Amino acid sequence: MTDPAFLKDEVRCGFMIPTAVKQAWAGSLRVLSEIDRICEKYGIRYYAEWGTLLGAVRHSGFIPWDDDLDIGMLRPDYRKFREVADKELPAGFMVQDYASLEDYRQFVVRVTNSERINFTEEHLNEFNNFPYISSIDIFVTDYIYPDIAEEKERDREILKLVALADAVRDGEIAAEAARREMREAEQKYKARLPELNKKRDAAVALYRLAEEQMGRVSREEAAQVGQIFPWIIKGGSGIEKEVYEEYVRLPFENTTIPVQAQFARMLQRKYGNFMKVSKIWGGHGYPFFESQKESFEESAGIKVPHFEYRQGMELKEREESFRDIAAQCIAELKTLKENADPENYYADSQQIAIDLGTLAENVYGEQSEVCGKLIPELEAFCEKLYAAAQSGETVDTASLENVTEEVLYKRKEVLFVTYDAAAFEDMRELYEKEKEEAAVYVVRLPLWKKDALGRADTSTDAGSDPEGVDLIAAGDYNAALRAPDRIYIQWPYDNENPVLTVPAEYFAENLKNCTEELIFVTPLAIRDFGADEKNDVYNMKHYVCAPGPVCADTILVRSEALKERYAEALCGFMKTSDASVIRDKIKLRSV
């Protein structure tokens, strides 16, 4: 089971990784665990390939702006894996290649956790509410002829077989020509091919024959290895076979992955100065699951559940606070004094004072600053009532009003709501500054994992406590009754995160009604990026187009560039052409 903490939003190298991408990562890691188990059981060697290799060496995990996982196998190991994989993989998993899928035409093999998008409760609970297909690509590496001319001849043969297979499958070759070329292939490679009337079977057999030619050079014959299709065929060069002789395991997210012991040599060949971090993206559409989602929605005619802006959801509907109740109590005491009904005045006034004191202790706590000043004043008021009852006089409320004014209205109260130690560090400066002029409180919310039906598992907690801060338990702070002057929040999602949630009373849509100013603080050190950096823009939308930023009165960001990105995302999400309305609430941090 995936550690819920792994699924939190995170920033690496200034690049934000939202929970949705973490779900995809977790799915790939689960597929990797099954491949690793099979390889361990049968003595099959595999290794991290391409961006996964670079990520393992440079980041101890995924490259932050990558979203898939690639491995490689030498041809002999791949053959052994393919022989046992179908029976060894768990139910629902499958190996996708040209033989198992109708329209699959690649020689990169894919291991998936499902044949199709899966919304069953069992699948969602197993894969962190991620319904999309998680997969790992396996790149097969072959031994290369030492003689260049001989290698080029083999490559031409492979291309000819692949072209014939494509033409047969698509019916783009005359039957007689196809039969002639297939007979030539049978004679040349001493193979038996299916009859042409079974087009798909014939094509699969030709693809398989092409693969046999990729693997026909033995280790002893070769000095180099390489991925023949498509790189060697396109004129690429191989690398010395010794690089693939020894492996070590490096940390990779929450597990380890094998890499070539001479990984630096491999990476230098592929990427040059591979330790220099530069965000370059030239792969498939990012993230990979968006295309699956779009295809599903188009074919099903429905939208996958997601958060949508509702007109007016950012408007306040103020809750009744302790301040409001205290004001009502004092007004009632004044009314009783003015009416001066001897039968009820003393008892009713005393009961109001007692009830107000009891409520204050429940809301603020007996040891709080508010109760430390208000309770003695209420007790003194009750004693005056008792004394006045003997003479039939009334008791003035001026002193009680003054204390109430001091502890409830002149006293400023500020609440910081965080969900994780790392996130809180980004608003610690704000916290320290507010402490100079206000009574400041910090609540660290439990970060619960949700099941497939959206139910919070309160036995989980993906967050952690910040150091050097006196925390109040989430259930011990009644924001509605305390009505702090300002509330700083960081958790943007309410219940809209696909995996994680927080207590409902701390949803932004509820907190906005408890304060004069709800301030959303971006809790992650996202670097500046331009409008053309599509990966960043996509991930930012996950974080910005959420209840927290929508409901907040103020959004604090660290740069003009991020201010512009927030404004663009929110304007598009809230479907408003009046960008000034959005931009006015996005402010640069002064600390």
C-alpha cells in the first residue's frame, strides 16, 4: 500500500508535482514492484532506462517533470521474462505487445496494471483512486555486429520484414506479391509463416521474425549493444557491451532500481553533462493520463468527476461568533437593568453572566488570555448582583463592557492552518510577523487518505508537525465562534484532492465565513515559469483552480511571474473576463 505522505503535492527543483501526478507515479511503481518480483524469482536482469536512469542517478526517483517509468532488458533476459510474465503477473495486469493487442505495432513492450480505464471500487482502492492505465515500457537491447556493413545488412532485413508485416496487416500489398515475399522470408530464415488469409496472424509472425533477427547476434560475437529498433536502424551507435555486465541498485522514490554499474558512462553518452538540471520535455503528452481521460469522456459521453466553480461560492455568509454572542448578552443585561423587574432581574442577569462565562471557557479554554480577564470580571459582576439584590439596586455593566471590548474587540486574533511541517516553513515568516501584534494560533490539520467512495480514513495522517510551534488540535479550535481577524490557509483542495482530505470544518468554503480575511498562502517554493511552459501550467491548474484560492480574499505569492500565472489560471477557471477582480486579490508577499 502506498504511503499517503508520498501522494502529497511536492515541489522538486522548483517544479510543482500535484497529487494527480503522484497517483500516476505510484501506479508505475506498483507495476515496477511486480516486474521486480518476477525478475528476482527467475533470475532475470533488468535496468533503469532513459529518463528513469537519469532520475535514479540525479534525483533518486522520477525526474520532477517526467511522469512515466522506463526499464530495459537485454534480449536473452527479455525472452525469459516474456515466457513467464503472463502467468506470473497479478490478475488484471497484462503485457502489451504486437501479439497481445490488435493495433499495437511497437517493439517497445509495455506492462500495464489494467487493460482499460477501471473505475471499480476494488481497483481504485488498490491504486490510490487512480482509474487510468499505469504502465512501464520495456526497451529491449541487442548485441550488434562488429562489422558495420554486416550490421547495416541486418537492419535492412529487419526493416523489410516490418514493412511487409505492416502492409499485410493493412491490406496494402497485392496478395501475390505478399505470398512471394513471405515465401522468400520462409526460405531465408527457415521459418514457417501462416497463410495470407489470416492477415493478423501473418503480420504477427513477421514481426516475431523481425525480432528474431534483432536477437541473432550472440554476446560472444559482439563488442557493442544497442536498441536496434529504432535507434541502430536509424544510424545510431551502440555502446560497449561491458557497460551491461554489472549492475547496482540505486534508491528510486520508495524503492530501489537496478542501474548499470557504469551508469555515468551510459548517461554521458545519452545526455552529456547529465548532472546539470535543465527542464527539457520532448516526450509524450504530459501528463500521460490526460489523453486517457479525454478518450474516456468522449466515448462515454460523461465527465470524470472534478471540482467546478459555482457562481458566488467565494461570497461570505458570516457565522455567529462568540463576539456576537457577548454583544447580545451585554445588550440583554442592559435591557434587564432598564426594565428593572425585581422578580427576574437578578436571577436572569446572573444566568446570562454564568452562561457567557461557561461558553468562553468552552471556546477559548480556562487557561486562555480571554478567560483570564473575562471570567474574573463576570464573577465580580455576579457578586455585585448578589449585593445589589439586598438593597433592590441595579448593577452597571460599564466595567464588563470595557473588559469585553479589550479582550474581544481590541485584541487581534490570527489563525494559521497548515497540514505539514514542510508546507508551514513557507509561512513561518508571516507567522513570526503576526505574533508581534496579535494573539496567534496554529492548527496542523490531519491529512487523511480517502477511499474510492471518498470516505476519509481517519487512521491515516500524511502530514507532519512543524517544529518550534505550539499547536492546537484541529478539534480544539472553533473558528466559527472565535472568528479570528485573519486566517491563513495552505491546503487548497477542501475535499477535491483525488486522494487526500482534511476535516470538513476546515474547508476553505467554511472558513471564509469565520473571518474578515481568508488568506491563501502558496506553501510550495514553485519557481517562476512562462505561459509557454506547458507542464508547469498544467500542474499549476491542479493547485490554483481549487476551493482554497477561489474562496480566499487574498492570495499571497512570491513573484510577479507567479502572480500572472495565478491570475491566468483563476480567470479561466472562474470564467470571468474581468481579470482585475482576480488580480486584485493576488498580492506579492512583503515577507
